[in-house]
Amino acid sequence: MKTKLKHLIVIMVLSLGLVSCHDDLDQSPIDPDSFTEEDVFANATEAKGALAKLYASLALTGQQGPSGQADIADIDEGFSQYSRMLFNLNELTTDHAVVGWGDAGLPDLHGQYWSGNNDFSEAMYYRLAQEVSFCNSFITNAASLTGGEVSSFIAEARFLRAFAYYNLIDLFGNVPLVTEVSTDLPQQASRIELFNFIESELLDIQGDLKPGRSNEYGRVDEVAAWALLSKLYLNAEVWTGTARYTDCVTYSNNVINSGYSINMNDANGNGTAYDELFLANNDTNGAQDEFIFALNFDGLRSQTYGGSTFLVHAAIGGTMDATEFGVNGGWAGLRTTKKLEEKFNYTVLTQDIQEINNALGAMSDWGIIGDGTPNGWNDPDTKMYQTGTNQFAIYAELTDGFLKFRFNNDWGTNYGDDNTDLSLESDGQNIPVLAGQYYITLDLDNLTYSIENVDFNDLLETSIEGDKRAMFYTDGQNLEIEDISSFTDGYAVTKFKNIDSDGDQGVDSAGDFVDTDLPLIRLAEIYLNYAEATVRGGSGDLNLATTKINELIERANGDSSANISSGDITLDFILDERSRELYWEGQRRSDLIRYDYFTTDAYLWPFKGNSPQGTSVSNYRNLFPLPNSIITVNPNLSQNEGY
């Protein structure tokens, strides 16, 4: 089903033209003119292709793949992809992320000193405005069709429009509310009006959306409407001044009982099912059972420099091996601050070379000796390990010098070189060696030896004891950030990969583009919504909230050793658990605002407010400005306070 939808998306991205005015929110979309609306909406089958464009508008950026025919003019096409902008605005502005690139307007985001001319907030406004515009056109034109699945198509379009407005109300506050194609300059709506519109739309379309888990993968169903209502009601007090926590509990509970399930399938056998959510086959490895609304990506059929391609490539740098992530290189940009790392209770267990040697076999009486060996010419020998009958080996770090093979610390039985190719003789010559790390073998049956150069780092394995959601790369990385532009300042995040559960690379063998789908709403978030709304006064069951959070903790730890009781559930605990579970998934800024932590000095992180130690900023930063370019052309709009 995923492949089918992706083919539809590609076809429509390449060929769809909606010939209508898209000035609804004063954005600048570009639409190719290869189709007319009469062609696209000739019947329900054709309309399904147009519906795919609405989904594609959130996943992709233009008409021909990663670049070249952008949907939106005058903005770098790769920058303008929805989930990339969501990361920039909702993660990069927080304790979850920093980026080392100096593109104009980008450092402003983590430093929280952006303006109304910021390219990235402007790109997000345009992207969301375009989605509203496409949805309005679809809804208007599909209304004349009958039969088939038209009613559910229209309901899906209304959901996607409501989702776009959910983002607009969150990021920008008061924006135009436009539901029809029009050439008139729109009026500005209040946050309360926008909230009421989103709520009424989602409530109204429930019966027209397909039942839970019955739609094609990648398309929304009635559970998505309930989940978005859960999110909407959780933020109602911030956005409207009126708390709606009991409503949040109600719709969260609907989702919890809907048939979606937390993925507990550890397909790659590494001790946790959490990482399966962010692998290249997360549409089939069990993760899809948790995804309520996700963006679909395919490294060959839906290429973009945003999406998961951005999250994988941009997080690789320093000494990281890009091939381990299924791509051809890193962009050396994204890392995290110590505030995220400190939220996890985990220990990194790294094998040492002794463990590797022990795995070779039992320690033997044969060893190496010489000034090139760890013990020099002095007793005892550095013991080798028996790998078979009369076969011995050892991994050892040598220095410039010589070595010989000796039995039981006794010069009565020793072997050295016989001046032929890697052959030995009793009391032979000292064997010259150079400094380095080596795998050394001794074959007594054939009286031969080998000394092969190896890199111990390639042999050693690391594992995490405790919360395995702590997915960081630390080798050569500093926990403390002194210079944001330096990739080695700040731990790297290894959460997203373009490899599947078997360790195989995604379908793009060149390693440029990534297959991994990105969840926009998943069941784990709704568990946490339920818990937070309950603690904030909603009519939920704290014991149920505890049970659901423990599901997430058990998945993270591999057992119940870190489980909590209902007495442990405080608002700050839930916020930290949201951080551990949802980091880099576009949630953090909204969460911090709800807790009054985003701008105030109640919670600081490195370079918040452009200060190395972090400082508070003005509360107007809880909203982004409307783009100045929009304000200039539409006198009906007023800029957000402070800008």
C-alpha cells in the first residue's frame, strides 16, 4: 500500500496542475499547467490522484524530485520542505538541537533572535499556506463528484487543511482563515477563531473518514482526527485561555482504544524496539502499527533534501561513518545540547580489547615477547589465545621493535623468523614490527605466523545499559558546546537511519536519499497527552496513565526495571518523558511553551537567548512573526507583538 501511494504522489507531483488562484494566504506557490482541473476531477479515480498531491505537499517540495521545479518561489527548495522546517522551528529553537551551518537566519533560531525577515519561518508559513490553498481547491472541485470514496477523500483533505491550520496557530498565532479559493486579500482571524475552526472540522469529519486502521498506509483515518483533537485540546489553554484537558483525555482515550499499538517488535535484535521506529523499513517492521499520521519517503520515488534525508545526512559528521547510516556522506550540521543527554538514565558499555581476545578462545601457554610487545623483553610473555589445535592468536598494540613467540615464559622453546616468507624456526631471528594495532597468529602445524594491521575501533562494540532511547554518538564529540559552528561541540544524534532492520541500505544505492518515513503523530505521543491532561486536571485515570507510560519505559529499557508508580507522575516528569520519547520529532518548542519554559529563565539551555549559559528572552518569542513580505502586500494583516 505504501508503494502504491508513493507512486500516486510521484505521478501527481510530476503532472498535476490545479489551475486556480492560490493567493488565499498570500503565499507564492508555483503549479505546473499540464493538467486542468476538469481533467483532474473528471471522476473519483482521478480525484484520488489529486488527493495524493495534498499529502505530497507536506512530504516533497516541487514537481520533479529534490530540486528544479519548486512549489514555492524565491526560497531554497530543499529548505522549504515541511518536516525540515518543523525541525528548524520546533527543535532547533530549543534544548534539543543546534546546527553548525551559518546560512542567513539559521543561527538566529537557536539563539532566539529571529526577525520577520527570517527565511526559515517564512518558508514554513508559505508551505502551510500552500497546503491550505491546495486543500481548498481540492475540496471545492471534489464536491461535484459522487460515488466511490469521494466523501472520504474530501474528509481527508479537510483533515490535512485542519492539520495545516494546527501548525499555523501553533507557530504564528493569528493568521487568515480561508476556506474557499478567492482573489480577495484575506482578513486576519484570531487564535480563538482558528481553534474553533480546527475543532469543528475535526469533529465534523469523523464519520466520513475511514475507520481506524482501514485506510491505505500513509493516509489518515478517523483515529487521526481524534489524535489531532487530543493535541489541540492539550494546547487549548495556551492558545485560547480556556483549559480543555478533559476533552484531551476523552479523545486521547479514543485513540488508545482504537487498535493502534505501541511497537514492541525488536526486529533487529538489539534489545529495544524503539529504534525500529526510525529505520528505512518502518512501514513494515512493526513501527507502522504505531504511526497514526506519517510522511512517506522513498529514496528513489520521492526525493527531497528535507524529510528523513535531511535528518540522516545533517546529523553525520566528525568521525562518524556515514555508511553505518545507509548514506554516502554527512552534512556535519545537527547535534544536541547536554540538556537532552542529561534526561536519560543510561550507561554506555564499550568492549575493551581484552574482551575481544577472550572471545578468541582460552588463554594458552604460548605468547609473544620482545621490545615491540606490551611487556617488553621481560617476563611474563603476553599470552596468546588458542583458536584451534596448535593455532593461536592475539590482538595486541605494538611499538617499534621486535618480537618472538615463546612457550610458557621459557626460552627453552621459542620461535623466530627463518628468513623466508612468514615462516618460523626454533631460536629464529627476532621479527621486526612497527607501532600499531595488530592481529597476530601462530600456526605450529605449519610453523608460520601473520601480523595483520587492524583498527581496534572497528572491532569494539558499544551497548547501552538503561534507557536505550539515548541514541548519541560521542566519539570525538564534546558534551559541552563552546562553538556552535564546530560539529564536534555537542553530541551527535543517531536516531534516524537509512538502514532497515536487517542492516541493509535503503533503495537508493547511491546513498543520496532516504527511505525512512517520519511519524507526525504516533501513539506514544497520545499516551503522554493523556497523562499530562490528567495531571493538569482532566478527568483521566492516573493508574491508566502510569500503565501506558510504563509501556514506553519498558520498551526503552528492555524490561520493567525502571518502571514508575503513579506517585512518580508529575508535570515535570511527563515533560522529561516527552523529551526522551519524542526528541527530534517536531514537538519540543510547543511543549516548552505549554510549560512556560520556552522564553523564561525557569529552564535554560546552552545558547538559549544567544548566551553560552542560556538566558531568558521576551515572551513574544513564543510566536514567530508573520513574514514581513506578507504584511507588506496585505494591509488587512497586523504583525505579531514584538516584531
